[in-house]
Amino acid sequence: MHETPAQRFSAVTGFERTSARDGRSEVRLRIAPRHLNELGIVHGGVLMALADEAIGMAAFSAVPPGTAVVTAELHVHFLLPARSGLLVAQGVIWRAGRRLVTGEATIDLYPEEGTPITVAKATGTWATVTQDVPLP
């Protein structure tokens, strides 16, 4: 069975891709009950996926046309819990080479009231995929 775009990961999680160009990106997520763990805070896997999406989109915007990118490694530092509000992940590429792309993401929580706070930071490396170097 083939999925439709509405069934793919970003759509299922509720990620909203708001921008991606010149090695920078932004992805947003309005926190819903399905994103929370048993403690009532956003599950670490959700934050990790949001960071992966942000850096991956920034990486894709930094490589030549016809090149795709896949996550090779990702390190996430969870700084503070999030319970409700809007999460905004900003991805930035440090270096885009022929085979590897490196970058970072910062995830800020915009609570219903109050000032935004950083809840997670991530760094990682993406491998480039081309016709010459396809996926296995």
C-alpha cells in the first residue's frame, strides 16, 4: 500500500514546514495531547523528530538540485520540558560538502502566555544522496 502525502510522517505528527532556503529552515508544531508522554510533557522523540526535520530541511535547501539528504547522526540536548504552546524549530547549516552536511537546530517554546524559552538544541550530520551515490 502506498501512502498519500497526508499520511507521511510530517503530516501525521502535525509538523508545519514554514520555510527552507539558503541553508536555513523553520518548522512549527502546535503541542497537542498526542505529543505528550505519561508525565504530561512533550515526548523526547517528538522534539528529536522536530530537530531532525528542521536541520534536514535546511540541509536540503543547501545542496544542489537533484541531491537528497538523509540523517547520518543527530544529537539532541533536552533543556526544559514543554507542556503546551507552540514549538518553533530553527535549522541552520554550518557546512554543506559533497558527501556530508552538518548543522544545528534550536527549538523554542512559545507558551500561551509569557516569553519564548529554548527547550532543546541539536546538532547533526546528513549524508547526501544522488544518482551516483544512491540509497542501498
